[in-house]
Amino acid sequence: MTEEKRSEFKPRDYFSAENARPSKSLGQNFITDKRVIERIVSEAGITSDDEVLEIGPGLGALTFSLAEKAARVVAVEKDARLAERLAGVLAEKPNVELISGDALEVDFKSLYKGRKLKVVSNLPYSVSSPILVKLLRKRALFSTLILMLQLEVGERISSPPGGKEYGSLSVLVQTYFDVKTLFRVSPSSFWPAPKVDSVVLKLAPLHEPRVPVADEAVYEKILRAAFSSRRKMLGNSLGSALKKGAADRVLAAAGIDRTRRAETLTVEEFGALYREAVKSGEIV
Ligand code: SAM
């Protein structure tokens, strides 16, 4: 697409022509800084063999650049008006498949055509955590994920144990991915400008999870219980995942002091906790 054509889709111009406003609940903050777009696409290292999944293409800021490099781009947009608008301008890009729908409901497996997808997305902040969890559960379909997130969410994902940002999402993502923080993006790179900084992360799926997890639902349950009350000692917080009185036995078997708090445990220690919980047969 030429610069001239692309400039027709400046988000502010589009919305004022439509007499509409970007939706806060859909997390609509559009990238307007071309350097940010170029950097994201370059970090994704897209080649002509790549198939890409973009969640929330909006008005296509990233989509066009991705389509110029990739073999195929599948873009899922929940806002039907934007999807319709984008479908019109993407008609000249036969390698882009636009799905008008909710990324939380789309069956990602049906998008897989034999080559793992690269995920490149400026994620809608309003649903970034559930989308991340969905991507994580379907990670076998993806080769790498380049994600722009609200800084606070990015810090939660990449935080090491001990920090106040370290939580169940950090443990879950770090169990399955290598996490690298690529760069920060200031609010002035978007329209409308969000209130907070953003960050771009690269998530590379590990060949083997950092700890063996046979039952991911149980693992997630234990993580949620452990972090349910950050100030509580683990001996008390694990009560919602284990039968009455079992928490202390399971913690002792895992070699973890019952007085420790969830944010001090490494991913490996959560692995031990999960293993002993499963062994005990006392999960509720
Ligand atoms: N990619 C565009 C850009 O960077 O300028 C737009 C990014 S904007 C942060 C997020 C986009 O995701 C919006 O277009 C919004 O409508 C869309 N969106 C919000 N929730 C969604 C969902 N559940 N599934 C798919 N798209 C969604």
C-alpha cells in the first residue's frame, strides 16, 4: 500500500469522518508512530515463509506492513465497523484473511495450516490477560509472539520472583516461554494516547516447559490459590485448591516452608508444589 493510501486511514480522520469515538472497552489505542510499527515488524523477523496471526488489527497500522513481508496474515478484529472498513482496504492484499470476531472465541487451531503462526499484536489492553492465557494454552500452534502490552502487564509477565509484580500470570508465562522485553513505547505514539506507557515483549515457547506439567488446569488452579491473597502464608492460601489440612503436608513434601508467601517462590518451586499436590491426590 502506498504512503498516500495508508494515510487515509489515520485513526483520528477515520473516527471524525464516521462521527464516532474509539471504544475504551475494546482497548482502542491505535499506533500512529511509524517507527514503532517498523520496529515491531522488524523484531518479529517476518520472512516470506511466515504465517502471522494478528489480534486486533484495528485500522491496519501493523497489518499492511506484516502483509508486505509474510506469506499469510490472519487478523481477528472484534469491532465489526473496523473489520468492515479494513476488509475494504485490504481487498488488494490477497494474503490477508480478516476474521470479524472475538479473539477469545475464535478457534485458533482452525487457522493453523501446517506451519506454526507468528503472533504479532498490539493487544487490546482491556482483554490482554485472558488473550495471553488463551495464547499460552494454544502455544503449540505458535512459533513466537511479539506483543505490545500495557507496561504494568508486561512487567507482571517478565517479573522475577520477589517483586510486587510477580504473580500467577508471571509464573504461568515463564513456565512455557522465554520472555524478553524488547522496548518501551510512550503514550504519544498512539491515538488516543493511553494513560500509561506500553512495552513490547517477545515470548518464545520453550521446547520443554520449565517444569513438567501434565495437567495444566490443576497447575493453574494451584497458582491462582497460591496468589489469591498475597499477604497470606502459603500454608493458609492453598486451602482453596487442596483438601482441608492437606496444604501443610504438600508444602512439606515439596520442601517449601509453610510461612513463605507465593511471590517468593521460583517457577521450579511451583513445579515441586504442583508435583506433590498431584501425588497427594488431595486436590479439590
Ligand atoms: N492494531 C491496531 C494498532 O496497533 O493501531 C489496533 C490496536 S488496539 C490496541 C486493539 C484492537 O483490538 C482494536 O482494534 C480493538 O477493536 C480490537 N479488539 C478488542 N478486543 C478484541 C477481541 N476480543 N478480539 C479481537 N479484537 C479485539
